[in-house]
Amino acid sequence: MQKTSRILLEVYLVGSSEISNPGDCMVYLVDCRSELALIDAGVSADISKICRNIKRAGLDPEDISTLFITHSHIDHVGGAASFRKKYGCKNVAHELDSDALEKADPELTGAVWYNQELMPCKVDVKLSGSEGDVLVGNKTFRWFHTPGHTPGSISILLNTSDGNILFAQDVHGPFMPQFRSNISDWAKSMKKLIDLDFDVLAEGHFGIYRPKDRAVEYIKSYLTHYGYQ
Ligand SMILES: [Zn+2]
Ligand SMILES: [Zn+2]
């Protein structure tokens, strides 16, 4: 049984199918000293369990200033509008996945699969291009456009005091025409991730892989599965 856990000194797991809501992705929280950054927001507009977990970690959800959206699927963005409304955080997503969330497109966000209505949510910072930096508190979040699962999927690399963590979220797919998935783009994205300098992989549904060798093995197992190596 998972619990709210400290993955690195400044990184916590605060949401998942086991510790918040059954439909939730893995939700990660980064302590940026004066501010908090959240990676994804879970499936539900009811964010109370994720907030309870943040408090259990000894942190205050009121300090969330930034929500990074790795892609616009409902299991990652269902709570986005609630976090933005309640805590005034700014939402950051790639421009190629922003429309789906701002319009709450039921197909592109996968909401139809969950038989759930998604609240549309503004994206305050729309990332464009292939990579860049977003500063939050004392941290620099380096983002990479890693299309494939969706057109605007991003991965985030963060250097912390006790290791480099890569938030890659849905490494495993799936790949569906209704998501505008592109599996050859995905294979290129995964190869790009393997080349990055990280110690810990934070995946969207399957948790934490470390050290890097084990994480690379995990990513490569999917490349092999889909015939890309
Ligand atoms: Zn997804
Ligand atoms: Zn997912």
C-alpha cells in the first residue's frame, strides 16, 4: 500500500490510484522553498485527498504557485481547474495540448472513457518549441517536448539537492487515434529521455524507477514491446 512518500528531499508523491482517487495518475509535489510546484492534478475536481496528502507531508497547499501539466488527459488534469481556483496557481502546459484542456474536449482528454465531465481550465503559460526552463522559487524546471502519447506531452527534468528527477509521466502509452497519438514520435521522445542526465524516473502510473539503469530498462522495455529497438 502506497502512502504519501518522500521520493527525494524536496520531492513528494501526493496522489495516485492508491493514495488519493482510484482514477488518479501519480501526482508529484516539489518543495521550491518559498513556493510549491505540482506535477499533474489527478482525475477529480475534488482535490481534497491530494491536499490532505500535501498537509501530511508537512506542507501547505496554499503555497502551490505552479501546476505543470504533462499532458491533457483527464487522469492528469481533472483537478487543474480546482487547484487554479482554490490556490490561484498558474497552469503550465505545452501549447499543443492546451486547447484540449481549455475546451475540455471529451475525446482528446479521454473524459469519455472515464464517463466523467471535465471542467475546462485556462492554461496560463503555454510552452512552445522543443525545450525550455520555467523557474519556481529556488528551482529551475527544464521541460522537453516529448510528443507521442499526445501531441503536446512534456517531460520535466529537475535538479535537486540529492538527485536529478525526470517526470516523464505516461511513458507506457497507450497510443490511440482519438488522442492524436503518434507512436514514431513517441519512440523518438523516449530515446531523447534516455539520453538525459537523471537519477530517478517518476512515471505517470507505475511510480518510481531508480537508479537510472533500472529506469532506462523500463523505458526500453516499451520500445522493445512496440518494435522500436
Ligand atoms: Zn495519458
Ligand atoms: Zn495517464
